[in-house]
Amino acid sequence: MTEVKLYNPRSHATRTGKFRLTPYQYHRLGVLLSRYSALIGREVSQSVVFARATDLLTDHLEALLSAHSMEAVRDTELAALHRAMG
């Protein structure tokens, strides 16, 4: 399995805060943006959705790590990451 490139501090995308998404992820972001805007009753930006998603992911990982070993969570998350980025 090839290594997924997660972070490059020298890249232009990292310095400017831009994200590289697969076409499927970009589509899902659009759906999420639309649904979240409808849910709260006003239009929101991608940065708002990313900030909220970061909060949710942090809570999710903390719950996983409190319930399971770090190795088990790592294996599960690496597999999910490879599927998402593949």
C-alpha cells in the first residue's frame, strides 16, 4: 500500500490553507455545505464547515481513544484514510 501524503509544510497549498480533495470528497463537501446551511437556516462558508467538522472529528477521536487501544484506532483510521484518499 502506498503512503498517503498527509502534510507538506513547504507546499503552497499548506501555506495558503487550501485543501486537496478527490472529486468524490469535493462533491460530499458541497452536499454537506448545503445541508448544514439548511440546518442552521443561513448560508455558511467552507471554512465554517471545516471548523465544525474539526470539532466533531476531535470529539470522535477522543471517544474512540477512550474506548479502544491506540493501535486499534490507528489501524482503523489508516484504513479509512487510504479509502478516502485513494
